[in-house]
Amino acid sequence: MSTVLKKTRSLEDTKLHYCPGCSHGIVHRLVCEVIDEMEMREQTVGIAPVGCSVFLDAYFDFDIIQAAHGRAPAVATGVKRALPENLVFTYQGDGDLASIGMSEMVHAAARGERITIIFINNTNYGMTGGQMAPTTLEQQVTTTTPAGRDTRLAGFPIQVPELLSSLPGAVYLSRVSAHNPKNINKAKKSIRKAFQAQMDGLGFSLVEILSTCPTNWRMNPVQSIQWLEENMMEIYPLGELKSVEGVS
Amino acid sequence: MSRVLMKGNDAIGAGAIAANCRYYYGYPITPQNEIGEYMSSEMPKAGGVFIQAESEVAAINMVYGTSATGARVMTSSSGPGISLKMEGISYIAAAELPCVIVNIMRGGPGLGNIAPSQSDYFQATKGGGHGDYRLIVLAPSSVQEIYDFTRQAFYLADKYRIPAIILGDGFLGQMMEVVELADSAKDDEYARIPEKPWAITGCKGREKNIVNTLLIEPDTLEKHNWKLKDKYQQIAENEKRADLYRVDDAEILVAAFGISARISKEAVDMARDEGIKVGLIRPITLWPFPDHVFKNLDSVKGILTVEMNTGQMIEDVRLSVEGKIPVEFYGRTGGNLPDSTAIFEEIKRMGGM
């Protein structure tokens, strides 16, 4: 009898604190599967953000540093420069990355830091109860846009990989989604490419993952998948925004 | 041992490299720009890393990351930049990571000016960022001490797993003096980096290591806070330092740190020439504050605290004497120096002359 599926080594065998229907659990597993397949668990350093995924150290069985809100790319820079042979990645949500941490992200990319950002876009601040994020869609209702996001007052959603794509230091930028099996498989391949680009010394890589947040979207998990498909994918088109020569 | 003429800011860089610091992250701000410039040329020669960070905030978080790997790392700035670093410093203190932070103080508050000052005493010694923590604070008063204290700061930071601050000012940073450099061939306890089994290096051959400052359960965080407190208590017991000058028969004492102490020393000598029994206490560790040297001063009738601010260290001097001796203040701010003759006049007034 052959083994067709086994426990993901890098993932801790524990209960997740995430809400039902949230994408974090899926993405955690994808990241860990890729690390296992690359046989990098013992050379990996993950940087946890502030937000729902602040408890990464409880779920990943490798070295973890928890960073201040938005600062993970700077912390990752400090780690990678000291440990250039290690796989160093940050795992950040949209508020952490694209609002308070915008500067650290852009400049890590500009320097071409050999780090990878796993970016969870669920269009709101999940941990604090569903406030508007930089990625909140036009007219989307959140606890701080109760009448829907009015772009005249609260601005427009930010497309992160597009924003970074002009920087030569960024070598691999993609947007994937974790809402169905087909896209989950694509997401895993993209994470693998991003990590490989880092280990090949090519430069900065980022994978944005469209994610569901049923609790704060006030939906059930099935409705949230539908909402993601019908609303998010138009503003956040999937695909490889940038993949320089040598990325494989 | 070699002797070289060196600028204070350069001596910080030289001291750090001599202490086997191989990572420096900084952002330009006057009057400490020579530190970053020195590191940009000297770090690569030593096989180290220099990054001009996009902000003070990024620089201190790079320090956090590198410190977590166990390597020796430093950042430097001046008042406004140190304020920006305070979030990161709180995290580093909470995570019990060692590093060295240099503040070459300038005039404040706000943008203030680029002239020398000692107005960040409270910020350095009382925590500075959010939460309940302390930092080791060393106050040099010469370029030689800048070099020596920088080396010692790395040793102390590693010994106690705590950030250490070198608190200088624009005068010290900009002035040139002869410095005796450490002999790199000699076994040097300040250059020796201890084993760091807690470091983040990848979990090869061991359980995973975690650097985390989120302790969500109240009992867990309380336990951590008391553990930090115990460590600070231990540092206070072991590491208080002060320099005493002509204090044995003194009836008046001047208390001053850094460049103010150097100027005050001249005033003490002038007063001694006039027959006034006056001495100088110069705290070297501003935290832990050397309160022990302010005890049992039975012959002392008054203490004059001299600072380049409107009165900050004076609060620690008053706490130390516990109301037993009157403590007065003389200060200059805005980038102005306390003049030795003005301090001399204050001493004379206190001596009833």
C-alpha cells in the first residue's frame, strides 16, 4: 500500500484559532507543504505580523519571530542579512502590509532583499473586528465604512503587486486565491516559485492570496467564497504580475 | 595598543567594530551622521553589513531581526529619530534581545535644533517607549569613554539580554580627542560573543526557537513582567557606576553627567582654589542610577545638579538623597553650554560666598 497523503511536517498538530471558513488555515498548510517539499524546515525563519496570524509560532514548527505591526519586512531584512543561507519569509495581512507597513514593504522590495512576503488580502482588519483596510473594495461595508467605502472620503483600494512591479528589486510578484481547489493548487505553485526565487538569490518576492473572512463580512463560508469570486477578483485579477528571467 | 586622533562619532563606530558588532542599520540625522558614514566604509572591510534604512522605524526593526539571530548589532540616531525607534525598542526590551542604541542628543522638543543637548535623559532612563521596561544607559564624557563604553555596552547587552544605550551629545559626537584603541590580538572580554541558545537560526538539530512579545494571558504577561523586573534589579545591584572627584571632605557637591560633568569639573577646581570644599559626582550609568554614591553624605550641605536641559537628572538625585540634602539646579538648553564660570558662581552662592 502506498502513502498518498501524510501529515505536513512543518505544521504543528494543534487546533487553529481561526474562524470557520477563513483562508488562513489553508494558506498555513500551503506554506508548510512547500517548505517540506523544499526540505527547508530546519533552515526557515518566519516573521509573524500583528493581526489574525499573530500566533504563527503556535502553528509552524520552525523558528518564528513575531514583529511589530507592519515591520515584518524590516525584521526579515535584519534576519536575512545575518542568515543569508536561510529561507526567510513574512506572513502579513492587508492592514499590516499595505497600510502601516507600506514603507517597510516598498523599501525591502526596492533593496531587492532576498525575502518573500506571503500577503493575505481579505479586504479588512480581521483581528480588530472588521474595520476598513487599504484593500477594502469601493462601496464595501466595514465597521468604519458603515455606509460603504466612499472613495471620495476614504480613497481607493490598493493593488499591492501592481504597485511594486516597477521596482527592479522585486523579481516575482503574483496574485492567487485560496477559495477553491483549483486555485489553491495554483497558490501552492506560486508560493514555491517565490521561495525558490529567494533561495536562488534573485531578489524580493511576494505572493498575494485572496482570502475569505466570513465573520467580518457577515456571511457564511459559502457566501463568502461567492463574494470573493464576484467582487474581489475583478479589482484584484489573478496571475503572475511579474516574473523575471530565472524564476522557475 | 595604538593611539589615534579621532572624532567622537567615529569612535562609536570603531568601538562597535572592536566589540565584534558586524551589523549596523541607521538613518541620517544631525549631529550623528559620521557614525553611519564611518560604518558604510568600515563595516564592509570588517566583513559586516551596513544598511541605510528607509526610516528610523525600519532601522530599529532590522536591529530586532539581526539581534534575534544572535549577532551583535547597533543603530544610532539623535532625539527625533530615537523617538521613532521607541516602538521597536519596547519590543526588543520585551523580547529580551541584546543590542546597542546610540543617541547623540540634540536640542528638543520637536525638531528643536541640531545643537548639543542633554534633554533626552528622561526618555533614555525611564523606559521611553510603551510598557514597563528599562535599558542600560551609559553616559560618556570623552572620546576615549565613547570608544570604551561602546565596547562595554555590547558586553552588558549580551550579559543581561537587554538593549544598551550610549547617551552622548552633539559636542561629544563632534569633538576630536586622542583615543587608545583596544589591542585586537589580545583576549578581550568585550569582544567575546557568548553562546546564545535562544537565537533564531533555523531549527536544525533542535526544537524551534520563538521570539515573541505577545503574551495574551494576563498571568503569563504578569510573570514575564516580574521576570524582567528581577533582571533589572540584578543589573541595579551589579552595574551602577559613577566617577567621584574631590568628594572626600566636600560640603557642596556638583552632580552632572557627560559633557556637563567635564565643564563642572573645571568649576570645581576653580572653587577649590578659592578654598570652597566642593566635589563632583558624575553618574556614568544613568540607568541603573548610581544612587549609592549619594548616601551617607553627612558633611554635604547642598548639591548642585548641572544639566543641558531644564532639570531631568535632578529628579534622580533628589530621589537618591531622600530629602536629606537640598538639591539645586543650574542648566542651559537650546544648544548652549553651561559655562564653568557660571557654575563656579553657583557654587560660591551655595557656599555663602
